[in-house]
Amino acid sequence: ELSTNSETIIYVDTDYDSTMITAINPDSERGYVVRCRNGADEAAHYIEMMSAKYNARQVIIPLNGYGIAVYDCLKARDLKCLDIVPIKCVSARM
């Protein structure tokens, strides 16, 4: 209705010991969330599975801290159907 991008996008959020992966589908107004605590390779595996299940073509991942390891695992998998967008996040200082 608002002419939003209707394709599913996967967002990755990392902290010091886990990764939260969210697949957001604007058409259905739903989001699907998985939290991984067993390493970057497991997170990359879940991202690959979620992209296939929800037909996502893009994953956005921050390169801060643990996100670098997840990004490296995704690049090593050489997923041709997935656009991996690395983002360098900085504090908004509000």
C-alpha cells in the first residue's frame, strides 16, 4: 500500500556471545527470528536456510565485533543467490 520494498530481507544482529537473525517480509507484515549461540558457522547456516525458506535475496550484517566472523562464514559459503551487504555501524549519540 505504501510502495515499500516487498522482498524479504534478512537482518543480522550480533553481540558478544550470540547472533539474532531476523527475516522480515513486508507483504505479510511478519518477521521470523532465530537466535544462535553456537558460533558463526551455525549463524551462517541459519541465514542460508532462512534465505531459502523465505525467499530472501539480501542479508544485511554489521561488521562490528562478532559480525565479522559471521560475514566471513557467509562469504566462504559462496552463496550466489544471496546479496550480502556489510554495514559498518557507529553510535548515533543521541
